[in-house]
Amino acid sequence: MLGKEVSSVIRASEVVFILTMEDVLTCAEEMGVPKEAITDDVFYQVKKGVESAWEGWPEVVKGAISEALKG
């Protein structure tokens, strides 16, 4: 045996944020952009933009935890 494989299942209740192609298409529709304009390349660029905007996510989460504990 070369290595020990570890598999895990992520439960939906354990996920904070997921952005899907359907979500992007819904946003595009709300903006008046036709769904056909959202190509795989456009989706990839949106994905990269969202990822870069979330670079500081640990601080966002810590702030949310602090606010939740105040309540």
C-alpha cells in the first residue's frame, strides 16, 4: 500500500458558501445579461474574481462569530 487514502463527506449543513453556475446565471439574468453570454470562460473569470474577493475570509468569519456571540 503506497499511501492511506482519506475520504470525507461534506454535509450541506456544514457549508457556509457555495457559488454555482446556476447562481451566476441567475445574477446575469437579474442584470439583463443573456444566459448565452455566460460562457465557461466568463464563469471561470467570475469564479476567480469571487475567490480573490474572499482572500480575507478568515477575518470575515471571525467578525461574524463575534457578532453572533453578542446576540
